[in-house]
Amino acid sequence: MDRPIRVLVAKPGLDGHDRGAKVIARALRDAGMEVIYTGLRLTPEQIVQAAIQEDVDVVALSILSGAHGHLLPKVVNLLKQEDAYDEILVLGGGVIPEEDIPGLKEKGIAEVFTPGTPTTVTIDFIQNNLKRKQ
């Protein structure tokens, strides 16, 4: 890739707490990635449109509200409808029960990072699993 990895960090739904999203956004930026932070309370449709418009490589979704089982797969499905899913790595993070993670992965979330995960783990995962655009 001849440009930095571009990551969209987004907070879907009505979740109003974004400290974790800002921490990961800063860590990704410090690792040399271009980060677009969308702010709070976006719909899955808004997130997907921003991802396409910004030509991102990664969509990192941060959620604490408990609606992860609905909102994260909806972002994946909308990316598929836009023929963008095959080129974008979709990650989840936040307060997500361990028992819900396998179901999210089955629905297209590449990985889920819960509180306490070192930012280096997320950075390494992105670098090692990026879907390279042709």
C-alpha cells in the first residue's frame, strides 16, 4: 500500500460515551494510520456512507449500549449491499459480553476488542489482517 492505513472510528446508536473510541483513535494515529472519527450517535447508514466517502480500509465500531448484536451486523450488511465489505476490515470494540463475540464474528465482524485490550493488540490485528485493495 502506498498510503497510510485509513481507519474510520465510529460510535453507532445512542451510545453517548466515547472515551474508549478516542483512546483507540489516538493510538491508531500514533501508529501511523489516518483516523477519521465520526463522533457520537450515528446510524449504521451514516457510518457506511462515511466509510465509502473516505475510502477507508478499516471500520472500527465502538459500542457500550448493549445494541451490538443489532448495530454491528447492520453495518456489515450495509457494506455488503454497497459492495464495499470485501475491501473493508470491520472491527468491534467496547462492552460486549464474551458469549456474544462468536455470533458477531459469524456475522462478519473480523474481531472484537473488549475493555482492557492493549491498543498494540488492535494495531497488530489491523496490520496483519488488512484487506488489501487492488
